[in-house]
Amino acid sequence: MTDTPPVRAFEPVDWEFAETVSHRVAGHDPLGDSYHRRSLEQDFSDATAKAADLVADFTGLTPSVDVAAGRVVSRQEWATLNLRSFRTLLDPVTERLGERVGRSPAMRIGRRVAGAEAGALLGWFGRRVLGQYDLFDGGADPDGVGSVYYVGPNVLALESRHGFPPRAFRLWIALHEVTHLVQFTGVPWMREYFLGLIDESLQALDPDPARLVRALGEVLEKLRAGKNPLDDGGLVSLLASPEQREILGRIQALMSLLEGHGNYVMDRLGADHVEGKDHMAAVLRERRNARGVSRQVQRAMGVELKLRQYSVGESFFDAVEEAAGTTALEALWVGPESLPTLSELGDARRWVERVGAAVRP
């Protein structure tokens, strides 16, 4: 486990409390401590290495470093690693706003609330996520190439419940996560561009409690108009300023593209290299279409919007392939200016025409 980051004079989130809450919500699955764990570690090591070769050959993107073996973690370990990555991500805004907001009694109370919310969010995801590419390596190496994690208990539970062939399922998961690693290490400008967008959104952060009051007013107006205030991106979108919403739009477009690309590569390679891929895909689609309380949690956090956009991202790749062939996809990685906008993700031909790729008749 990574070392705990140093505590600043003021931080917007009570990270220690967040970790406690996340572990409680994530819970413990005895499968993670069973003899099955040993097979997970060796299989994911092999699957990650194989996926790296397959993804590089299929996409034409070569990682700048050798791909390390994937790391198998528990639900609680996954939550801790992500909280530490978030803490690293927020360091610049912590430095900028710490002295200003640290004197506010309301903000001191708010950091405890923020810790509870962050912990609950990560704990909830920790019960569902199968794999992840972490750009910050759990906060241990923010300037490195990141790491790939696999949440062992969740993988074992799905394999057991649905009868997935273990090695095939593990390779299928690895294909998606390794694609993200290849995106950030095989496209020279991607990491800097992504972090620049995040930094831009944090620079626009408004800690003024009056912003919360205005956001609540917007909620009431939408409710009176018969609209669901969570339909446009969850609570994060409601609390964002107009400037932040524009930046969030660009971040959403990029994330939709990267996730869509991950799904596209996973699907194409899975058809040739993964036994039972169609059954696995059907089960995971059903799993994403949560019902009941889980559906409400997803709506509140904006996860539903993200899932819809990831579907749009995947459809974008299918549409480009249909309109101009797979070689047209190479234009995506030329530079930030070649990336599709949110509207172009839903109209691939417009993007193809803008970047100059030849459209098939």
C-alpha cells in the first residue's frame, strides 16, 4: 500500500474519514481471501501482458513503457487507492484555496461532509467495479504512467454467478483496461491534455456557499417546471458554474471517446480472442442497467449520464468505421484539435468531414 500523503493546514475533504466510510460501504467479500485469489494474480499478470500486445497491434498505438502486470486488489484497497489519487488530483486547488476557506467554520464542517460523500461514493463503486486504469497509481507516482487494477472479489463473484470461463473473462476485462493505459502512454499528448482539462476545471472552482444556494434555487425551478434536476449530469453539474459546465462538457466528450474506444477495442479483439464474449457482454450490459435504489444512486451521481455518453462513444467508433473505414480512426490521435466534440460524437460523419478523412461512398 502507498504511503499516506502529508496533511496540509486545510484540505477540502476529510480523507481519513472518507477512507473509513468507503471501507464500511465497500464491505468485505470472503471470496477475496479464498484460494481463488492465487489464480487471479497469475491469470491477470498473463492477461495484462497478452492484452498489451493485442491492443498495440490492433490500434497501432505503442505504449511508451513496458506494461507492468496488473495488480489484484480488494474492494477496500481499491477504494483507498482511488481516494489517494483524488487527493493528489486536488492538491493544486487545496494549495490555492486552503488559507482562504480554512478560516470558515462552515467549510470545516463541510470537509467532514465531503469526506462522508466521497467515501460513500467510492465504497459503492468498489462493490461493482471490475478493473481500472489509474493514471496516478494511487497517488504514489503522479508523474508516472499509472497502474491497472483488478478488483478480485467482484471478478470472482461474476464468474461464479454466471459461469464465465475464468481465463477468458479475465482477458476480456484486461483488454478494456489496457486500452486506457495505451491511450495515455501511446498518444504523446493525451496525458498532458487530460490533466490540463482537469486543472482548468479546478481553477474555476467556486468555494462560495452562495453558489450552493443558487444551485438549490435552480433545482426548485426545474421541479416546478416538471423536469428532473438530475437529468443533466447529477449533483456535480448542478453545483457547477457556467464556466465549469463548458469545461465539464469537454471533459465528458473526452471521457466518452476514451471509454467508447475501450469498448470498441474490447469488442473487436474479444470476438477473435475471448471465448463466450457475447454472453459476458450481455450480462455486463444488464448489470449496468441498474434498477431500484441503485438506479437512483446512479442518477444522483450523474453515473447514468456517463453511461449514456459511453454508449454514444462506442457508437461513434462503429459509425466512423462504417463511414470511412478503420484507418480514419488514426486521425483521432493527431492532436487535441482532432478530437470530436460532444455533438460530433453523435454525428460521426461531421467529424470525418472536419478532420479530412475520406468518407466511403
